[in-house]
Amino acid sequence: MSNAQSPPAESVWAEELAFLQKFDDGPRPPGWRLTPRAVVTFICGSNEPLKAGKGKANELQITQKFVGPKDLIERSVITLAGERGLLLVGEPGTAKSMLSELLAAAISGTSALTIQGSAGTTEDQLRYGWNYAMLMANGPTPEALVPSPVMTGMRAGAIVRVEEVTRCLPEVQDALISIISDRRLAVPELAEGEGARIEFAEPGFNVIATANLRDRGVSEMSAALKRRFNFEIVHPIADLAHEKALVLRRAKSVVTRTGVGFNVDEAVLEAIVTAFRDLRSGRSAEGWAVERPSTVMSTAECVAVASDIGLQNAYFASDRDPLSLVPSYLLGVVLKDNPVDRSKLLAYWDSTVKRRADSGARLWKRLLELRNVVEQAHAEAF
Ligand SMILES: Nc1ncnc2c1ncn2[C@@H]1O[C@H](COP(=O)(O)OP(=O)(O)OP(=O)(O)O)[C@@H](O)[C@H]1O
Ligand SMILES: [Mg+2]
């Protein structure tokens, strides 16, 4: 597992999870591995090393994983201890999937009970299917039944994740209604006496769904399903310094994982993060209006640009300094759907970048000199 590109949260943070189990032995909701407070600490981090006993061996500082309001995490954790599901909604790349993975790993010790919602998701994938060879040979038997992650989670009393729930067809989404409200699932094919066999959810079972505001909207979810979920909106990171620190941490870890050093200096990183925030919000840090491109300018894309620049700098270290790479990578994010987005980026150069350069900021002056890159790069595709 250690060589996997993206191991699950419960493996990456196994040490912290084991520590928190020991550290906080207070009451937990039935079926939970950790106390609600320990789950919040796992996600938001501890400011200092926590002590679970005497000596250094019993001390551990918990890493901050989610950058954002703690009360959002507290409410999410409380929702999961209750009778409703949790729906994390927000713009793309705001760490909804990451949060749902961390919550499932902390509460149930596994984040693997996941369904990736798409237009092709069927009701069977949310309920159960059959091993057809066994079904043909022996008819519907418990052995021939193939449980969905939802059914497995009900049996095990674990958190189940439904990613991008609004991409599923509404009638497929509605299969979740009875699962969340009744906490049981009928299997009519396995009749027992008079009625269908019923699978009951063990304590600890609940559902975390995520939905992206750019997809077919949450507005298309049925009112009945919406009522079964508590909604939590996940916003982009509010503070520049926090976002910069996160981008640095993530980009550094991506680059150093490949075995080379990360040599992009803080000022360049700050320029990248600032440009992303200006273009994402439609307003520059100084309050000047900025035309927003139609593409997603999330923290996730920002991490990708910062790590690409770090990688290019490490593998093709030469005369090109990291700053000179910024315009073309930025354009690579902005220019995806619509040629007009190039003009919007040029307008950003002609207004915000220019004003900063005129005010004497050296780094923005250099960026202004690179305006022709924005004009010419990727010309073939658009
Ligand atoms: N507030 C944040 N705290 C920590 N990491 C963040 C935050 N916002 C974005 N990220 C980074 O962005 C990455 C992308 O997050 P993730 O895939 O979970 O987003 P998402 O909201 O599920 O996006 P999508 O809607 O496209 O599915 C995370 O792995 C993390 O590196
Ligand atoms: Mg996601």
C-alpha cells in the first residue's frame, strides 16, 4: 500500500487514528471508533502535541488536514451521529471528497465503502446485485447476493460515501430515501416466510453524499431526498495566507514524492495563489473588479499549477526561472472550454497585473513583461 499513488485516508493517517482512539476514551456514538471531539481534532488538527500517557512515545501532534471553519466540521460530525445523512455541497475543488473520506476513515476506520455517482449509476449499485452464475444455478440465495457498498455499510455499521450524488438520475437517487429514513433495505427475492428479507442497519451506519454546484444542481434532487440530508456548504478557503500555506504544503509533497526538491520561492507561490483568488472571486485582493473566466479556479487547480511549476523547475532546471512559467500554466487552467477565457486572462493582465506593476511591485512587473505568453501560448488548440 505504501507505494500506491493515493492510499486511503485510514492508511495514510493510521498512526494518528490509533493515537486518537487511545487519547480520547470518552463516550462515542454507537458503532463509532472515535469520540466526536476526536474526529474534529483529526480533521482540523491540534495546535500542540497531545499526550496520551507519560513520555515522548505517547505524544503526537495531529496534522491539520482541512483548512476551514471548525464549526462546519463539528456540525458535520453531529449530523453523522444522528438520524439524517450529510450532504456536502460546494464549488468544485473545495475538498468535499477529501472531507467525506476523512470523516469516514475517522468514524468507521474505512473510507472504502464508496459509490461514485454518474449518469450511469444504477439502483442496483446503491442496493444490491447478483452473481448471475450462482443465481442461474441455484436461484436467489443469500450467497448469490452481491451487496452494494451501502448494504455492506449497513451490515457493518459504517459510514458510506456517495460521491457526486446529483450526477445520478433522480429515480436512482431516490433509492437512498428509504435507506436513510428507515435504515433498512428489503430484498424481495429472498422471501422469508410471508415477506421479503429485510437487512437492518447496524449502529454507526450513515451516508455522506457530496454534490458539486456546477453539476446538474441539487435543485433537481427530490424534495423527499433533500429532507433526509443535512446540507453543509463548503466554501473556498477564505484567507490568502491559509490558502498559500496549504498550496505550499501540497505542492511540496507532490514534488518531493518524486524524489526531487521543491524550489519555488514564497513570493512566486504567493503570486500564483493571488492570481487564482482574483480570478475565482471576480475581485482582486485590492478590491478591483476582475472578469471571471468560465473555468474552475479552485485550490485543487492551484495546487496542480504550483506542483507543475515545481516539477518543471526540478527536472528542466535551466535558465527559466519559476516565475516565467506562471503565465502558460495559468493559461492551461483558464483556457479549457471557451476561447473567450483567453481574453479574460488578458484583461486581467491589462488591468490588475498592470496596476500592480505600475505601483512598483517587482514581481508583477516581470509578469507584465510576459503578457505575450498569455496571448500566444496554446494557440493551436483555440
Ligand atoms: N479547504 C481545504 N482544505 C484542505 N485542502 C483543500 C481545501 N480546499 C481544497 N483543498 C485541496 O483540494 C483538493 C481537491 O479536493 P476534493 O477533490 O476533495 O474537492 P471536491 O470538493 O470533492 O471537488 P469536486 O467537486 O471537483 O469533486 C484536496 O485534496 C486538497 O488538496
Ligand atoms: Mg469530489
